[in-house]
Amino acid sequence: MADPLLAAQFQLPRIPIGDWIQDLVTWLENNIGPVFDFIDLVVRSLVTGLTTGLTWLPELVMVLLLAVLGLVLRSWKFALFALIGFGLVVSMQEFEATMQTLSLVLVASVIAVVLSIPLGILCARSNRASVIVRPVLDLMQTMPPFVYLIPVIFFFNIGAVPGVVATIIFALPPGVRLTELGIRQVDTEVVEAGEAFGAPPMKILTGIQLPLAMRSIMAGVNQVIMLSLSMVVIAGMVGAEGLGTNIYQAVTRVQLSAGFEAGLSVVILAVYLDRITGVLSDRSPVARAERKAAAAGSG
């Protein structure tokens, strides 16, 4: 058995990283509190307005509109799935909660995409920025959401806003990574050809790199949406209305039927969003060119 006195002599001193983070959060709250109040107002208004719009029409009318959207963007088979799936959600009396969850996912996803694509472009064009941003993204994606949910609640109290902010933090990394990856994978000879013709860097970015990287970028957008949807239970735990609240209540009350119905509604919404966003990748310039080349080759 080791001697306690000897063990104490070789013990590393405690580094109070948690205390430093708490001091930083307190300093931010005391000095830039109005900024967080403004963010709270904007996000809350967006979520409330979108939820009101999605629940304004009768439920069956919204189901028909979602099915028509699936028909226009994909196929009649997917439209039939949307009709049956969301009809089932209505019959389980989970449609309003599903639309509330959809509004949270859409707001968080749009903000995450708006932040991630420019950041991914910056990382693709600057190795120094990529080296700095990469460990931050690793931290954001691997840190348990419950950990950074604590300062988020401290800044924004409970409700939809902390759920949206936590969702943005969790869902943003794949958007940045896949945007950077797509741009870096663009053939350097194509870029050099644009430079040889005298195209400025911004024109090369918008006319060559982004179109050729669009499939990877849209895959990142799809991942952002899927990860946002996976955070609905976390959002429900902090007071955001929607399926997450229903699932959390079912778990705490051990209600199997209610939990299964809410979970099934999440699955139907996830499949619908996944197929809809997949269309955007299929309609990229590169995907269209590949289909035309394949058709010409088979002909």
C-alpha cells in the first residue's frame, strides 16, 4: 500500500479551469448582458413567428402542403410517405408539437449554416485559420451538451432560446468541416485555369470552387439539420416546447405509449427533412453534369 505522505508529495496541483470558466461567464453577463438580451429577443421572435406560421393552417391542410412539397421536390412515392407519415402524426395528436420542433430545428439550422459556410470557406483558404478552428470544432462536437447548456441557461434563462443556442453549438461543426473539405477537394488545375484567365479570387470562389464543392457543402447542411433534430430532447429539458418536452415528460413519468408516439413523430420528421435536403445536393451543378455524362455514356 502506497504511503499517503509520499503520494501527496508527487500529486499535481489542481488547475481551476472550471473556476476560470465560471468567472468568464460572470464577466460576460455583467459587461455585455444587453447583447445576450438582444440575441434572446431575436431568436425568441423567430421561433415564435415560425411556429405561429406552421400552426396557423388546419393540420390536414399542412399535411397536404408537406406532401405537395415532397411531390415537387422528389417523387409521388415520397409525397405518399409524407401524407401517410404526417397523417399518422396528426392521429397521434403530436402534429402541433412536431411543428414546434420543426420551427426550432429550422431556426437553429439556418443560423448554423449562415455561420458555418463562411467559416468553412475561411478555413479552406487559410491553413492558419484551419489549424486554429479545428480544435475548437472538436471541443464543440465532443463536449457533452449538458456541460455547455449550463452557461447557456445562465445567459438566456429557460425556454426555446437556450435550446436553439445549444443546438447551434452542437450542429455547427459538420457544416464547417464539409465546406472546407469540399473546397479543398476542388481540382487545383481548374483553379489555376481560372487564375490564368485573370479571374479575381472572389470570382474563382463563387464561380469555380463553390459550385464544384456544392455537393459536399449540401451534405454538411444535411448533417447540420439532422444533428439539430437530434437535440430536440435537450431543448425540451430546458423548457422549449415541442416533441422534446413530450419525450422528456414521458421519460420522467415512465409513460411508454406517450414516449413512443413522440419518438415516432421525431423519426417521421427526420426522414422527411433528410430526403428534402438530399434533393438540394442532387441538384447541384456537379451532380447534374455527372448525370448528363452518365446518360450520354449509356446512350
